[in-house]
Amino acid sequence: MKPNECKWYSVCPMKYYTEKGVLNKKWTENYCHAGWENCIRYRMEENGEFHPDWMLPDGSIDETLRKLSLGR
Ligand code: SF4
């Protein structure tokens, strides 16, 4: 794990989407590699709260990612 990298990064769907080229890199750059404390996904994971794979770090839902996820 790199310094400042979120501990969930290796298993996070945001990594998967970014590597697949379907998610703007700003999300992982601004959250996973910098401000993971502010990530809603991170907070919900810590609290054991359900959140769909297609929920973005700011808590918004991305319907495009949802459709891609259902197809995988
Ligand atoms: S999206 Fe959030 S929970 Fe996932 S790796 Fe990035 S900072 Fe961590």
C-alpha cells in the first residue's frame, strides 16, 4: 500500500472502473490517493453499511456504472 492510499483501494470498485477506463481518474486521484477520509464509501465501509458498487466517493449514484456492473 502506498502512502496516503486508502486501505480499501485494492478491492474497491472505483479502482476496477478506473482501470477499465470507464471512470474519470479524478475520483481515485482526489479520494483513494489523497482524501480517503472524506470518501463516503470509505465511511460506510467502516460502519458496515451497505453501499452499491456504483456509488461514487461523494455518495452520488452513477447509473452508467450500475449498468456496466450488472453486465459483468
Ligand atoms: S473509493 Fe473510497 S473506499 Fe474506495 S478506495 Fe477510494 S477512498 Fe477508499
